[in-house]
Amino acid sequence: MRPDQIALQLYTLRAASQSDFLGVLRAVAAMGYRAVEPAGLYGVPAAEVRAVLDELGLRAPSAHVPLEKLESDLDAQIADLKALGCSYATVPFVTEARRRSAADVSTLAGQLNTLGRQVRDAGLQLAYHHHAFEFAPLDKGTMWEILTAETDPALVKLQIDAFWADRGGHDPAALIRRHGDRVVMLHLKDRAADGSDVPAGTGSLDWDAILAAGRESGVELYICEQDNPRDAFEDARRAYEEMAKRAS
């Protein structure tokens, strides 16, 4: 992992972004980050966001885009992603209605393949971000097993979340290695003693093993994130410092 591969998922700073998204970008750059992963633009036009990213020396290789937006308004979403300079359109979450049964998940896998082909034809790449529910028992297997088996690795890449893999009962490093070069991005957050998420490098996860697996798989982007930050800016800063110490 190089320092310029360390990014911040801007969902971490969602509260402040509601009122001053461009100011949040400036604060993130001042922490040392050189990449971000947006999760919405808070009403700011993509071209304006890109201008500020360029000014700050930031890039946005990936953005989280709700599946429903990609399905209902793909052309507009692709246009924004390209304006931002993204390579990946990453699906961040799947609603319960689309994952109640193995049949539902098989249908979802087909929909992701179709969308992945459309995204690829537009010059970008689709990726899928998981939580813990993908690893829960579902009929005779798990949602994760179905999705990874029934989606085309060329059309749907993986964004592994170390915290959610651990919460789902999997060793994050082993999960990364299992899927190899299909894993193009990692989300980095740590596990506290009470099971909550804390800044990467400040909890109990084995980051030496996780980052080594990432290097072996050719991971392109290592994205710090807090779903439930105690102090959003301080948590983001601490995560960058901890991961930068491990960069080479």
C-alpha cells in the first residue's frame, strides 16, 4: 500500500457535508489524504466538485452510488462519475426486499451482471461493497456465496470491508485471498472490544495480514471509513495516520 492509495469514504463526514461539502474536501486534503470515495455530492454539481478535487490534489477513483439510482438513471450517474474522474461505480448496499431468499439473490446477481455490462460499455467498472448480512445463512448457503458465484468477475468487482467481513464471521485477509484479483478496493475500519467500529489501526483487527493480502491481490485503493464515528474529523485523521504508518 502506497500513501497515495489511502482514501477516505466521505460517508464518514456526512453530517458536515450536508452544509459544506467543499469545505469537507479541503479538510480531508489537509489531513494528508490524496483520494476520496464520495457517497453523494450534497447538491454540488460534479464539475464543481472535480474542480475542487483538482485544486486540492485529490482524486476520486470510486464513488458509492445506490443501486436504484444506477438502475433508474444510469446515464446521469455515469456522466457524474466521469466528471469526477471515477473508474468505479460501487454499489454500497442492497435493500432487504432484494435479498430475502436465495432466489431473490440469484435475481439480483443477474441484475448486477446486466448493470455491470452497461457500466463497462460506458467505460467504467461496477463494484460491490458488502456488509455483514451477506454472510448470514440464507436457505442452503449465504448471499455472499450466491453473489460471488453467479456474478461475472469481469463485470462485478469486489470492495471488501475488513470490519464487516470480521463481523460476518470471516477472516478479512483470508476473504481477500479467496477472491484474489477480483478484490480491487478495501474498506478499512477496525473493531473495538464492544464490537463497534473504530478508526483503522486502533482496534483488534490484524492489519499486517489484511494489508499483505491486499498487496497480493493487487488492491488499488485502501479506503478508511467510519459508519458510526465518535468524532468524525478526528476519526478520519486518526485512520489516515495509522494507515500511513503502514504504507510503503
